Amino acid sequence: MTGLQKTVSLCLAFVVIVLGMLVYSVTRTPPLSLEQLRERDVTVFPRPREIAPFSLLAHNGEPFELADLVGSWSFIFFGFTNCPDICPTTLSVLAQAERLINQGNSEYESGFKGVLITVDPERDDIATLGRYVSAFSANFIGVGGESGDLARLARQLHVAFAKLPGAEESYQVTHSTHIVIVNPMGHYHGFIKMPHQVDTVVLTYRSLAASF
């Protein structure tokens, strides 16, 4: 390679780097303030709340405990696989948000964790949960367990649910609809109210991750 060719190559490399930095600076959404998050129906606690130890079961058959929420931002939804509308819609929003967060952005990649915790342990065994969450994202975790253990964790996270009277196999379950946010320390950090929007989830994650 001649000296001219080397110079041209170095110049082109420099241009690519500069353009890359420019695209990054333009496309990267700046973090939102707490006030801006509140305007989007996102509540962030002034002081994150500790979560007492719990013992549940992930859809892969492994125990799911408090330690499994440490190291990433967990966006948790309490729902069930027979839910006709809110649950699949929310899981779809979380899956789209995950794809946008991880899309060519190593700064945020792998820091987002989507979790579905069932409020219908009678019908949602771990195999059913696994098939369900995997339809939205291969990275999502479905969590089940004994009804008492699920209820105790739900109460810590301000989630309520109850089985509604109905046919033996076709009953419905009423439940809270907010998305629970747990920070990388395993603390209850806040929640997102309905209606759930993809951009709100993405902005919430990026804002919290940038300021944590």
C-alpha cells in the first residue's frame, strides 16, 4: 500500500468514526428527569425499597429468587397465560422495548430483563409459562410457584390479584396492571402505569440506567 493509499484509508476511517459518533449523538435519546417520567405515568421512589427473600420457580425449572433480580433492570408484570388482552399486550410492549434497547447499542445491551410472574398458578405450570413468554422474547423469564409464595411477593410490590368466579377451567383472574421496576441491587425502584407504551418503557429504562 502506497503512502497516498494509507492516508486515504486513515481519512476514511476517521470519517466513519466521526459519522458514527454523530449518528449516536443524534439518535440517542437523552435521559428524562423524574418530573418528565412522572408526566408519562412512571413513578420512581425517592428511596428504593428492599424486597424480602422469596423462593419461586422459573420456567426453565431453576429456582427463581431475589438474587436473580440482581445485576439488571427487571421489568416485571404479574399476569397469566389465559389473559385475553392486557397480559399479551403488555408482554408485546416489553418485547418491542427490549429489541429497541438492545438494537446495536452496547451501552444498554443485556441490562434489561423482562419477567412475567403468574397470578394463576393453578393453570400456569412452568412448561406453559415457558411457551408463553418465549413467544414474545427468548430472553423473557416466566415465573410460577405456590400461590402463597406468589401472593407474598405480590404484596411487597403493591400488586393485587384474585380469582373470579366462573366455569371450572375458564375462570378469569383480576390483577393489577402496572409494570414493576426492580433495580440492579434487587430493590423495588418504581412502576409504570397503564396504558403501556413502548417508548415509555425504553425511555424509563435508559433514564434510570443512566442515572443509577
